[in-house]
Amino acid sequence: MVPAKHVWLTAAVLVAAVVFFGISGVDVWVQKHFYNPFLNQWLVDSNDPLPKLLFYDGLKRLLIVIGIFLLFGSIVAWKRPFFKPYRHGMVIVLLASVLVPVVVGSLKAVTNMPCPKNLEIFGGDYPHTCVWEKYGNTVCPKEKIKCWPAGHASGGFALLSMVFLFRSQKAKIAAASTAMVIGWSMGSYKMLIGDHFLSHTAITMLLAWFVIVLIVRGVDYGERKRWIRLTS
């Protein structure tokens, strides 16, 4: 059970992070370490096949495999006695694996925030703006840019839901650590090729956890109201 105050605390931290990154200039300061203005190049070439395989295509496929394995494994084992204690946690994990990327992707579709490589300070055409600001009258985007928050890392951070699947503290720590490594590996790669700022990944991480705790609250509420039965 996740206390209501934890939900509100997560929401407050998420809002505070959005404001902090929007007004602090930390994003640009960090990103400048990955960009060579003389060569107009990023630290990692987005067309380099090896890092793309390891940190983009490879991890994306791994997450798909994990999702398919968990889904079909749950279907096969659902009625087995040994699986009964894991039903509650598995429902949370499966819902999070869908809803976290959907929520992040939906935000990306409407926020119209440019990637670092799109900004004038990094050789692009767009001014640097906060997520709550509009472009000036002199800037007329041809199409919406979908760079905030970081969608690529959302699948990795959705695995944070696995802390509700396991019972032992060691297993919970291992699950959370794995999710953080995968999520930040994805996000860091995107930073190194100029696709995302630090804040994009940090906001995705916090947003993923916020969605997860809402899912936990929803599943718990559904069980109490007997709308869903996971223990019978």
C-alpha cells in the first residue's frame, strides 16, 4: 500500500524539478560538455551503429522481450499456487509497462519542446525556452517537436514498478537498481547524441514513479472494493 502522502510528495517533487530545470540553466551547462561548437558535433554520433545498438535498439528490444515474457508468463502461471502472492505485483508491473510510456508519449506530443540539437546555441534554429513558455512571434515551427520528456527512457523507468512485485528487500533493491541503470543508460545516450537534456530524463524518471504509485493506489483500491480479485 502506498500512502496518499507519498503520491502528493512525488507530485510536488516532480513539479519542483520541472521548475528548477526550467529556470536554473543546469540543462544547458551540462549539455555543453557533450557538444563541440567548432566542429558542430556531439560527443557520440547518432549514426554510429555500435552505441545505437547497445543503448537504443538493443535496450528497446530487451524491454519488449521482458514485457512479452512477463505477460505470457503471467497468463501461464496465473492459476498456479506459487504465483498467487505475485498476482498483485504483476498486475502493477504490466499496467506500468503500458501506461508509463503512454503518459510520457502523450506529453511529448503536446509540449512541443525542442531537443538540444534543435537549439540555436547548439547549431539549430530554435531559441531555448521553458516548457511553460511559447515560442516568440519570429519563430514558426513547421511541425511539433517531440523532445520533452524523454520517451526512450520511459520503458526502462517503468521497470521501477517491479519493486512492488518482489517481497525481499534485496530483490526490491535489485529491481530498482536495474530499472535505474536501464533508464539512465537510455537517457544518457540520448544526451550524448544531442537528443535530450538532463532534465528530460530526470522528469521522465519522476513521472514514471508518479504514474506507478497512482497505479498501485488504483489496484489497491480496486481490490478493497472487490472490483478486481487477485488473491482468490
